Amino acid sequence: MDIEQRQAELIDHFVKQASTQKGSALGPVVVEATSQPSLFAFSEILAVPNVAELEGTENSAYLDVLRLFAHGTWSDYKSNAGHLPQLVPDQVLKLKQLTVLTLAETNKVLPYDQLMQELDVSNVRELEDFLINECMYAGIVRGKLDQLRRCFEVQFAAGRDLRPGQLGSMIQTLSNWLSTSDNLLVSIQEKIKWADTMNESDKKHRKDVEDRVEEVKKSLSHKNHSNTEICWSMCLTYIVAEVTHCKQADVDFRGHEEIYSEPGGVMDYEEDRSRPKRRRHPMS
């Protein structure tokens, strides 16, 4: 069963018992409630009218014991032991567990020396056994035992009943937290707005760069087209010049042919490597 659910059931049980008892009959109810291994909250029992009526009576010690377990520590008990009933072993264990919770409220790193003094523990081995077996296994704290640094690093601690006057301090703490959260939210919103502005600026800059790149591409394309036209023009000029030269050469060749050819005959050369070449005379 869940610890919170179990504790809620126990509180309801003891509230009903306290509501049906008066005076000295409340003593056994208080002892049983403060000895219960799974119960760590007592403000609801303190609020029972029959329990509040113990104030200023001969049975007020039971009310003081209940207040001690609701708000006090082992050191508080030792300081007022002469005015309080003798605690049974289960009550001593419970009060020491509650002392660890009180220390963990304000400090998340608890030195071994401080814990041994507050809990009346004589050595480190006994202290670590208590923290492991009676606190962490009970589910009221979670943490890490650091033997090298001689401390207990608290990761989680169950809450205790609010002490008289503590509610105002808690409200102030929550108000400060709310104010800090509001300021943080405003700061986050400003950062988001700044990020959006920078994003738009970046998009505009990127668009400008892309437009400029396109302009450069078009300019280079136009220049390349012009260069291509110039090249084609030069090639055509060269071809025309070559054709003209060839035609002129052909005319010259034909002119020489007319000059050196013999009338009525044909210059004929026969390639024959086995005998000398012979010129054929013109036919009459």
C-alpha cells in the first residue's frame, strides 16, 4: 500500500479514537499513535477538540508529547525530559526519524558529525545503519551516503506538520517563488520575441542573399551568351576567309593548268617502281 494512503488511514483511525476519549483515557491513544511505524503526521490528532482540552490539566503532558512528535526533535525531548513522560523504544525511534526529516528541511547535505550529535549515535556504522534501515527503507527519505566526505546527501524527504507561525513563512516563500516564476516567464517571453525577431531578420537577409546570387547568375549567363556570340562570329569570319582563300587557290591552280598543259595531249604519270617513268607523246 502507498505510504500516503496508509498514513491517511492511520490518521483517520486515531482521530476517531481521540474523539471518543477524554482526559487520562487519551494517554494510551497518544502513545499508540506516536509509536505507530507508518505514522509521521499528528496535526489532525492535535486538532481534535478532546485533545485540545488537555491544555492546562493534569493530563497536559500527553498534549505536550503529541506536540513534540508533531513539531519537535530528539534534542527538544532531551531538553524537556523532566516535564515529559518517559518514551518507549518505539517512540524514541520515531522521534529520531522525525529529527532527520527536520534537518533535511533546510539542508540537503547533512554532515555525519551533526547527525551523530542530534541522534545520540556514537559511531558512523551505527549512524549509517539507522539511515538505511530506519529512514530510507521506511520511505521517508532518499539519498546517498558519502563515506569519503562523511555526509548524507538528501534527495527526498517527507514533510512534517507545520509548526506554529510556520504557515506565514511558507506563504511568503511561495509568494517569492511565484514572483520569481512570473519574472522568469516574462524573461522567457522576451527571449522568444527576440528569437522571433532575429529569425525574421535572418530570413530577410537570406532572401536578399539569394536574390543577389540570382542577379549574379543572370549577369554571368548574359556575359557567357555574349561571349558565345562573339566566338561564333569569329568562327564564321574565319570560315568565310578560308573559303575565299580556297576559291582563290583553285582559280590560281586552274590558271597554271591552262598555261602549262600541252594542247591536244594529256599529262599522264603512271607509278611503276619496276621501271623508269616514260612520257607519252601527244597523239597526232
